[in-house]
Amino acid sequence: MLSKKQKTSGLTYIASDTQITGDTEFSGDALIGGHLNGSISSQSSVTIEQGGTVEGELTCKEVSISGNFKGKLVCDRLVITSSGHFDGEVTSDSIEIYEGGQFIGSRFSNAAVDVQESNNVTPIEQAQ
């Protein structure tokens, strides 16, 4: 009996001396030691290593920041380690910040975004 091969996505590593600008999409986990600038999406987890930088828009399941992030983030879970720096806007259900980690910006809940999208009404229209 032949079994179907499962499609697995490996780990993508962006080395510390690498710079990428533009739209980037990962099907699996990503480990970023270099510099990414642009619109980034992952169907899985993204880890920004100490010394790594992401600038722009990032959409993923989970992100762990030990380096630097600046921009707009949409995820289910955000972890900022003791060496991590976040500067921007995040839409996430869960945020964990270790002692020494920095968060500068705004946080929104995924639930609030879902309600606004499903009602197709902006908050200003609701107030009237």
C-alpha cells in the first residue's frame, strides 16, 4: 500500500548579512537574522533574531522578537524577548513581553477587527 507524502514546509533562514526588500512570503517557519523591508507574510511562525530587523508589514501566526521590528504586525501571538524592540502597531490576541523587552506603539485585538469587518461598519458610523 502506497502512502501519500505529506507536504511539509521547511525553515527559511535569512542570514545576518542578507538584506531583502519587497514582498516576501514564507510557507513555513522563518528565522530572520538579516534585514527584511516590505510586506512579509508567513503561514507559520517568524522569529527575529538578536541583530535581525524587520521593517514594514508582517502577517503571521506567531512572532518572537529578539531583534528589531518597526511597522504593522498582524498575528495570533506576539512574544518580545528581553533584547527585543517593537515599534509600531500590532493586532494580536496574545502579547508576552519579557523584562527588558520594549514595546512602543498601539495594540488591537483580533476580535475587535473581526467584529468591524463582519458588520462592515466603521466605529464612527456606529457612534451616530
